[in-house]
Amino acid sequence: MREMNMNNTKEHYGWLAILLHWIVAITVFGLFGLGYWMVDLGFYDSWYKAAPELHKSIGLCLFAIMVFRLVWRIVQIQPAHLETHKSIERKTATIVHLFIYILLFSIMFAGYFISTADGRGIEIFGLFEVPGFGSFIENQEDKAGIFHQYAAYLLMLIVFLHAAAALKHHFIDKDKTLARMIGKRN
């Protein structure tokens, strides 16, 4: 078995791209679950303040990881599509990946606009603060909140379809699409 390289090749993703993919995936699912759960917390619930603070801290860390991931993706070669992939699958994959990136960054910016509309910054795990710039539009926190919520639902739908497509490639087409993203080499 060959040792996995940090950098991508024309045939395989490097271990850093794979690691970033799965860190982002797990974090996004966790943030979605936390966000879904915390909106129904009552004022006297012990997590009423802690859950949003945790959500914001993790969300801003995810933002930093996503910026790094995007830069890494730009500077790295991307593995070629497999020969078994149809033209429509290649085009769809490109569009879906782009849309996932756009949605992720849009959701994170909306979260920032919700949290900083009153001019206060966001504490990151109590270690430091990301400054807030206040409100740019009327009812910013409400409008950004609605966008944040529905964009998150849309992201989960697209991620579900993305995962279903990977499983289709693995179990039906029996190609290397999923294997490449888990680091399996033939």
C-alpha cells in the first residue's frame, strides 16, 4: 500500500483535502443539529445562553477552516473525474460543489450579521473576540436569521443528495468516487 501524500494528484485527493472535507462535513452536521435544537430552548434552560455561544464559536472556527479549504482547493490540482462519470454527472458535480461552497459561506455571513447587528462582537470560546460592525440594514438580525435558517435547510438537502450520489457511485456504479474521498488507494 502506497503512503498517502498531503497534496492532491491527478488521480487522488491528498490527506489534507480529505481531512478538511470530513472536518467540514462533521462540523456542518453538528452545527445544524445544535442550531435546530437550540432555537426551542426556553429562557430558563441552562443551555439558553451557552448553546448559541457554542454555535457561534464553532461557526467562526468553521469559517476559518473553510477559507483555508478554499485556498487549498485553489492552489492544488484537482483529481480528474473518473472515466466512468457521464458528462451530466461531471457538470452536476461541479455545480453542486460550487453551490455548497456558496451556501456555506452565505450561512456563515448571515450568522455573523445576526450576532453582530447590535454592534457587539462575537466571543470565540472566551479566548478572543471577533468585532461586530453593527447593523447595515433595518431588522438585520431578523432578515439574516430567516436567511440563515432556510439556507441551512437547503444546504442539508443538497448535502443529502451529494451523499446519495456518492453512495450511488460506490454501490451501483462500483467506481472509485467515494473511495477517493475516504483515502482508499487501489
